[in-house]
Amino acid sequence: MRIILASIFTISLIACSANPKIQATDTTPNPYTHGNVQLTLKKGITDQADVLNTFGPPNVATIDALGNEVWTYQKNATVSKATKSNGYGTIIILGGSHSTSGFEQSSRTMTLIIKFDESRKVTDFKSMATSF
């Protein structure tokens, strides 16, 4: 009898524990961060091929007054995260359940402007990031 009661009590305790699950909808790495820009772009060293490999094609490509190319990247991202927690408990005859859920959403914007010289190397770059 003691073994049965101990087993029921142990199972009841295990069943009462909550199991939170967090699901992020955006799991891909984002190259458009201030840190990645600083690590990737080196004045006089990084060329257009390296920029294309890291950031892809620019949103806007223009020519400045000196005849050099200027690439502009404007990237917007919306990050959504859902959380869910379920629990159920029982003690012999009595039982109960509990469920909670939540949802968070944030937006990020990154603007990156890169200037190249005639040899297609980076001469200057500026970046700005916002998050709300």
C-alpha cells in the first residue's frame, strides 16, 4: 500500500511541473547588426565582392560627385516570439490544470551606407540601427 501511495504522490509531483515552450519565428542569423558591420567592413581592405557576399545586393546604388559608387542598404525586420506554458496536477481524486501564453513583437531597422573608391574598395561607411 505504501508503495502505491508513494508512486501516486511521485507521479502527482511530476505532473504538476510546468513545461514552458518558447518559439521564435526568426532563427536566421542577421548580418545587419552594428557589430557585424564593424567586423566586416575595413576601409581600404574590404572590396565590393566581400560586401556582396556578406550583405547581398544593395537597395540603392548611386554615384557620388567624385564618380565613386555609393551603396545603401535599408533593412527592416519584425521579430515575433510566442511563449506557452502548460501544467496539470492531480492528487488521487482532485485535479487541476493551468495554461498561460504570451506574444511579443519588436521591429528593427538598419541603414548602412558604404562608399567605394575607383578600385572598388571601401573608403567609408556609416550605419544606423533602431529597435522598438
